[in-house]
Amino acid sequence: MSSPFLDHVFLNLICLSKINKLKISFNKKEGLAKMANKSQQFSVAVHILCFLEFNKKGRTTSELLAMSVNANPAVIRRIMRKLTKAGLITSTLGTNAAISLAQKANQITLLDVYRATMEDDEIFIIHQETNPTCPVGSKMPHLLGGVYTKVQATMEDELSGFTIEQLVESGIVETKG
């Protein structure tokens, strides 16, 4: 399922993600640090869904998810709203509040999660205000457009081939206490 081209693309995305993790904005209204990186929201959303599948016989709360992710429960609830809106999770309120998958784990693909967590569908955005008199700058939007479209399509195709169930079954082993 992997190719040298995709490995290179994803390696660059990982590097960019690590750089962007250092960029945390603070929202005084909410009084908490917001995740500045969209790809970090994607990975946290995948984490949430994998946890829900792993703990499907138990009761899961946003506080429990926050402990697993090592994040503020408000951050978890913000991502959960996106997952709920996309029809990937459901939650109940009250004393016995719980969160669960809205679909079977083998029906939720990473592409579904990507689409739920990304505000816009494009992973790369081409800078449009290039210098029109520069032989390089004037051509950049045109040159990169096709490349970005191909990378986006390849990434989405790859993400559609992985389900939450596959991730849980392949990498999460229950430890016996």
C-alpha cells in the first residue's frame, strides 16, 4: 500500500506537523490552548475513534478520552463535535453520559475522519500573490496546482483503504493486569 512517493509526502507532512506543534495559540475567551495544526486534530480524532472501538463494552466519557490523549477535555469535546456532525460518533448526556461509535468500526475509514476534521478539503494551499513579472513566481500557481491535486487524490485514496477496525486490530493489544 505504500510507495516511495507517498513515503516522501508523508515524511514531509510529519516534519511540518512537528514544526507546527510548536505553534500554539491561546484563546482568552475559552481559557485554553487551541490546537493550531489541522493534522493534529486528525490524529486526535483517529485516537478518539480507536479508543471508542477498543472500549466498546465499557463506558467512555470525554474526561476518559482526554486522559488517553493527554489533552484538555474541552479540546476533546471540540473534536467530538466535528465527529458527531459527520455521523461518526454519538453521545448521551446526564449521570451515565457515554460516547460511542455511530457506525461499525469497519465502516469508518480514515478518509471519513479526515473529511470530518478538516475545515477545507485541501491539504496544501497555493500562494496566489506571486510576483507576475518573475519567471518563477508567475508560474508557481499553475505548476503546483496539478502536483497538489495529484497528491491530494493519492492521499485520499490511501486514507479510504484504512478503517478504524483495522487500526485497532493491528496495533492495540489489551494488557492483562
